[in-house]
Amino acid sequence: MSVAQDRNFGLGVILGEPTGISAKLWTSQLNALDFGLGWSVGGDRIGKYDGSYNGGSRVHFHMDYLWHSFDAIHSAERVQLYYGIGGRFNNGAGYTSSLAVRGVFGVTWFPSETPIDMFLELVPSLQLMSPTGFGMDAGIGARYFF
């Protein structure tokens, strides 16, 4: 178990799609809740392109339930894979109070004896409304655990 997991709650930043605040709450040694609040600058990536791409920004909130695999990567460093499922809410830039189901796949590195984690994740999303469709988010980030 890492120092970050011992402290249970982490807060930091995520850069990418979205960019903003990232939080993680460990609920057990293998599971955690992941939250993100930020803005996306990519505009409407889901809707059918009709010649009028909306490149504005939008507010993004997500919450995911994660499972972690500590045995998937054998390394001298504390590196783990994680996966999960969650939901996303977007508003603005072609999204009017849109909801999506997210699948989360990522890798986390816990630097030795520090209360920090660094992560990279890919997030396929199925947008359920306004408009419906499939999209892909990705981010890189770091959190400090209190």
C-alpha cells in the first residue's frame, strides 16, 4: 500500500479533455471514487458535423467508480492499472445539460514514499442525450493526498 492510499483523499489537476480539478477518494485497498470538475475547450466532438463546428468551451463534471490492479505491471516502482465506470455531465458549446456513461482505463504511478500519484487515462464515453453519440476523453494529471 502506498502513502497516497494511506491518506485516502487526494486533490490535484487534470490536463486534457477536460482540464481542471481532479479528486480521488480511496474506499478500500483496491477501489476508489474519482471526481473531476473542469472545462473542455474542444467544442462539440459528439454531434454530426454539419459545417458549423462549435469550438466553444463547456463545463464538465464526472464521477467514476474505479478498480485497481497492482499485479498487472511488474516494476520496481509502484505502478498500477485501473479501470472503472461512471457518469459525465457537460453544459455549453453544443452540449445542453448532456449526460454520458463513461468507461475509464488508466495507469497510475505512486512515487516512492510520497503522498502523490500521477496518472494517465483514456475514457470512452457514450453520450445519452443532447446529442447522442460516442466520444473519447483523455487526460494526464497528478494529485496530492491529505
